[in-house]
Amino acid sequence: MRGCIVVIGQNPVQISAEEKKKATAGKGGAAASNPRLTSLRAAIDTLNARVQALETLMKQVFNGVFVQRYRDIDEHIRIECVQAVGRW
């Protein structure tokens, strides 16, 4: 679980860096056929897909633990559920 949060935090930074590289690479005359620009676009698409997958996973975990267990009187039950999902 902690790894997902770290990756989610890193991906926007990587996407921003890749977009800056793409912008500087795209300033040349033959931007459409530039292999570097193509690889940068592929890297941005991959990072965006990772962010989407991780956001979906985090929503599922939240819905599975907090929405389903909102009636629990003791918050330790939810804590144990999240820890169990993190170990799984």
C-alpha cells in the first residue's frame, strides 16, 4: 500500500518532466518524425496509464474498507483492514 502511494507521488513529477522534454524536443523542424519525440510520447502515455491504474486501485481500497465498514464503532477495525490489504 505504501508503495502505491509513493508511486502515485512520483508519477506526476515524471509526467511533468517528460512533457517538458517533449516540448523542447518538439521545437525542432522535423518533430513528427523525431524518434526521441515518439519515445517521449510513449513514456508519457505509460506514466498516465500507471497513474490511472493506481488511482483506480486506491478508490477500490477506500470503497472496500471505509465505505463498507463505516458503521464500525471502533476505528481499529478499519486500521486492521487497511493493514491487512497492505500486507496482501
